[in-house]
Amino acid sequence: MSIEKYWNQFLKKNNLDENTTYIDVFHFDLTERVANELLHLVLIGQKKATCSSLLAFKDETVPKPGDYSIITDWDGNPRCVIQTTKIHNLKFKDMTFELCSKEGEDDSLESWKKSHTHFFTEEGKQLGYSFDEDMDVVFEEFEVVYK
């Protein structure tokens, strides 16, 4: 199903104005296996947040509470609509387990930092930034509003 058809179904089902927009369409991670695993965690209600490098947004809009996004599987098929509920802007090094546990992926802050250091290092190679612990991250809490 196309992104636009999926979005229009969401609008109709929720009686939202046809001019309502979404700010992003994305899949998680840089590999198919992890992207689809993280999507699964969202769909079962375990993953309720995500963390991005502020540098990754470049000219894109940083989400704010109330914004909608569409999450796809690795192949680009729309699987759910999320709505941002909270945004936390902080340094990578200032992440807490209380916050990162909302991602539903790790059982410790150390595990989260290890996996996200790897992710931001690899993403940085693709997008032209270098990871360091002082970099700014955007931690987005969300709720699934359609699937």
C-alpha cells in the first residue's frame, strides 16, 4: 500500500481534517533485521521512544509534541502512525536509564550506550558527522495512534 493511501485511511478512520500532515516517513536502524525487529517492538507496545542525532535532521523538521510520523518496515511498507508526545534534547553522555528504557530495547544504560554508539558511528559515516559523547541527541517519546 502506498504511503499516501495509508495516511488517508488513517485520517478517515480518525475523522481528522484532510489537511492534517505528517512530518516524516521512516524505518528504524541501518539494517533490515534490526529495523524490522524494532518495528515489531513498536507494534507490540514495548518500544515507545526513539533517539536520533540532532545532526541527522539537517534540514528536516525536528519532531515536536503532537506531530505525526509514519513508521515503515525495511521495504518501505507503512506499518503504523505514531504521534510524538514528548521531546528531550540532551547530550548523548547525559542519557539516563530511566529515559532510554522507554525505547524498550536494552536492559541497562551501558547496553543502550554501546548499541547507540555503534549506530551513531555508522550513521555518521553515511551522513558526514562524527560521533562523540558530547553530541546533541533528540529523544522522542511517542504513542502508536494507528496500525
